[in-house]
Amino acid sequence: MKNRARNKLANPNGAITMKKVAAEAEVSVATVSRVLAGLDGVKDSMRDRVSQTVARLNYHPNTLARGLRLGHRKVIGVIIPDLLNPFFTGVVHGVEAELYRAGYTLQVGHSDGLAEREQNQFKLLRSEGVAGLILIAGNKPTANYESLRPFGIPTVAIDRSPGGLAVDLVCANNREGVRHAVSHLLSLGHREIAIINGPEGINVAYERLGGYQDALRSAGIPLVEPFIIHSDFRQQGGYEAMRRLLDLAKLPRAVVVANNLMTLGALQAINERGIRIPEDMAVVCFDDMPWATSLRPPLTSVAQPVQELGRTGAQLLLERIKDPKRPVRQVVLATRLIVRASCGALTAAQVELPAPPRLPKTGRSAMQTSSGLEVEAGTTSNGFCIKNL
């Protein structure tokens, strides 16, 4: 009976309640409330005792717990590492579209890729009583995703695996995407191919590097370590990485850049050195953005199904909320290699040609040249692979 009474001091999901804090500190619930609100009228000794108990129990006040119990709080928390990256905001757009149909709204947090800020976002969203969490992890070495376990919030990760935390995950096939890109460059006769990749320790960077290595090894081409540059997944990171490549005594003849913002920085550095694309250096970008076709030459890209990543993540979260005990799932979505002139596959004259007449309806808007490879823009793949972990 005593244990049963003590268990009532915690929420059904295991979260510590204010009543539990009051019992442990041997004060009233009202005293705990006043201390947490920073109000006067509490003895220093009591205030210290409450503060120490709050820290020991790792208590986080849930101001909307009552709304959750009544089913009124249909809000999903979303944490992304970079608000300036259109890939992440595109994913959130897909998440919002799916959850809106289910009657949920979003509360978006921005971690800026910082582990401490990410942890603060976790705590804030928990205190707000969100019904679930969509996480695009920052994956910094100092990040501790194990701390999510006691939060008791249904969680789905998108794009990046949050350390060793066993949660549902939806991601693109990063390894295959880069492998297709490098293999295409090899088919065009390029042999000295570099990669500007994201930071070491982030799983998507590891996977993209793996695709680069796979393609070169399959072609019997040895890896050249100076051609592998790790940098920040932002524009300045791409700029600095490309400058390092261009300072090498022997330059690569082609480069794969591991995300959209890094590509902008890399193109800036190339332009400053007066290097011609693709005559002097072929360029392929991982991520296809609307501005890719506005560049001269237009940019060959590995396209991720951005909206579909968000929609699928939201679907997995709704399933998790409905059935918290179902097996953890991983969904891997296909990427597409969209060939344009920056890799040297098309001449400038070909790029400037008017669009060919529309073909009879076949359900596709572009010519499919091989599996996962298109010339100019095409329809998004709806196929995906699901496996239980």
C-alpha cells in the first residue's frame, strides 16, 4: 500500500510531480509552487530544501499536464538544428501538413546544432506538455540523447540518428545517393574526385562518405586522403573546405559537396579563384534546391524527398502515440540523381535548348535514364523500405 501511494506521486509516464517534490522536501505543494515561481514568503531553509529536492529528482514543472489528461493539448514539439537551412524547414513543412490533418499543431525549437541548447529545448517542450516529439538531431559529440529516455514522450527522429537512442527513424539513403553521384562522375571520365563532407561524428556525414568510398573502390581507384575534407554543414564551412581543396598542389577534377548550404560556399570559393565549371572542375551537390536550375551552369544534384521525409516522420509519430509499445521502425527513402550541366554531362548549348514536346501521359515528367538517375527535374519517388530494428 505504501509503494502504491508513493507511485501516485508520479505521472503515468513516470514523470515526477510537484506532489512528489513536496513529499520528499517535507513541505506543502503550495510552498513548492511558490519556490518554483520565485515568490517571496518562503523561509530560506525551506527554499533551499525545495531547490535541492527539485535538482535531485530532476523535476521539470509541467504547466499543461491537466490539459494533456483531458486530451486538449494536441501539440507536437519539433527540434531542428538550423532554421536557415531550407532542407530542415522543408522537412518541417511536410511534418506540419501531415499532423494538421490529424488535428495537431507544432511548436518548433531551434538547437543551432549546440548540444546544450538542444537539451534545453527538450526540457522546454516537456514542460509545455507536448504530446510527441519530432527530432532532427544536432549530433554533436557532447550531445546526450539518453537523457530523453526518462521524459516519457513519444519520439521520432528524422534524417539523423540520435546516438544510440532506440527511437523510430526516417531518413534518406545517403550512402546510395552519394555512390550514384560518384559513379556518374566516373562514367564521365573523372578519376580525381574529392568530397566536401559534414563534420565527423554525424551519422549522415559518415553515410555519405561511405557512398563516396564505395564508388571509388568499386572502380579500383585508390582513396586520396587530401581529397576528403570535413567541415561544418553550413555555407562558411563549404567555403573554407573548398579553399583548402583549391590550395592543394594537385587539384581534383570533380567534387561532391555533401549539402546545399556547403555548396553555396564552395561555389563562392570556386568563383573567387576563376575556376570554370565544369571545364576545370565538375560539381555535384547533395540536396536539390530550387536555385539549382538558376545557376550557370545548372547544378547536378542528389535530391532527397524532403516533404516525404517530414510526412513519413509524422505518420510514424502518430502511430507511436497510438501504440507506444509497437516495435521500433526505420524507414529509408530513395534519393534521385538529377543530372544537369555542372558535372560535364551536358554542354551549355544543350542546357539552353528549349524543352522538348510533352510526351504522351506516362505518369512521369522526365526521361529516366537509369535507376535513380534523371535528366532535369522529375517526379518524386514514393517507394521506401521499412525494416524493424
